[in-house]
Amino acid sequence: MDWHVLEEVLDPLPVFHGWMREAETTEPNDPNAAALATATKDGYPSVRMVLVKRVDDQGFCFYTNAESRKGRELTINARAALCFHWKSLRRQVRVEGPVVELSAEDADQYFHSRSRVSQLGAAVSQQSRPLESRKRLEELVKQFGAEHPGEVPRPESWKGYAVRPERIELWMDGEYRLHNRFLFVRQGDGWTRTRLFP
Ligand SMILES: Cc1cc2nc3c(=O)[nH]c(=O)nc-3n(C[C@H](O)[C@H](O)[C@H](O)COP(=O)(O)O)c2cc1C
């Protein structure tokens, strides 16, 4: 895509979807991976990668353990920022906004769509808490699997969240580091668009 096109864009979401489709063909792994930034109430930040499983009317959706560090931060400060970087395309997308929890039905559906071992891993993981050894984790997975030969129950703390985009910035690499940045800010049903200095 030529950057001139961005000067005419009214809605950043179709551009995001187009870039994601391209990234699916160019990135060696996880084109849907994004850095997710959260913060404590007093502004202490933390960041880690997550997989954005879909982008729909609810927002940019990802799944995690609500008792993890990010989950605890989202409970006290329900705002987040996401940053996608597709190295092969030299493009970046930044998304910011309030975060909402997805329904239990939604979490169930996604949880059970994963492989059995992934479900067992998620079920026994006390994400972000100290773990004495790898062996302990493997024992827990084995034990939980033996206790649940049929469907693996989803732990209540394993949830989906959606970042509802209030601000989206599309960034395209430019020659001599004269990059192209377009900031879109939600305004009612539409967006305002502003070009930013690189
Ligand atoms: C490419 C990639 C994708 C990841 N996707 C997820 C994810 O979708 N959900 C998740 O809980 N952790 C995911 N992780 C692990 C997180 O980065 C992180 O280690 C974990 O969620 C604990 O983070 P926290 O202690 O800040 O809560 C992913 C890691 C990588 C490198």
C-alpha cells in the first residue's frame, strides 16, 4: 500500500484488516501477536505479548488469565494499549482504549476450540505466580488430564477481553526515516484523522 492512500482513509479498521491479511502471508510466526500494555492505578506500566484472536464490534479480542499480572492490572485500571509490529512489512499499528470482559460463553467457545493439551495447560496455570519447577507443571497437566478424561473445564479466571479502540495509529515506514503516521481518534460513529510528525 502506498502511503498516499492513508491520506484519504476515513476508517482505520479496514486498513488494519488489510494489513493483517498481508502480514499473514509475510510474517514467519504469529502475525496477530501484539504487545499489550497495562498499568497499575498509580501509573506503573507493564507490557507483554498476546495473540489478538479477532477484531470485531467488541474490539481487539485476546484471552488470558484474569489472575495474571495483566489481569489484575486490568481489574483495577480497565484501559490498555496494543502495539502490532510487522517487521517484514515495516508497519506498526497502535491501539488504545478501555477494556471490557468478553462473555463466559465466548470464553468457553474459544477455550474449547484449542487443543486438549493447551486447555489442560491453561487450566492448571496459575499464570504469573511462582512455579517451583518445569516438572511440577508437567505433573499438574498430567494429573488434571487424568481427572478430566472428557471435556476440560475452563477455569473461571480464564477469560477473553476486548480493547475498544478509541485511538488507532497507522504507521508506515518512509524513506530516510521520514515515516508516515496517521492518528485516528474515535468521534461518535466515525473517526478524525491527523497526520503526525514521524
Ligand atoms: C507471541 C506471544 C504470544 C502470546 N500470547 C498470549 C496470549 O494470547 N495470552 C496470554 O495470556 N499470554 C500470551 N503470551 C504470554 C505473555 O506474553 C505473558 O508471558 C503472560 O501472559 C504473562 O503475562 P503477565 O504476567 O504480564 O500477566 C504470549 C507470548 C508471546 C511471546
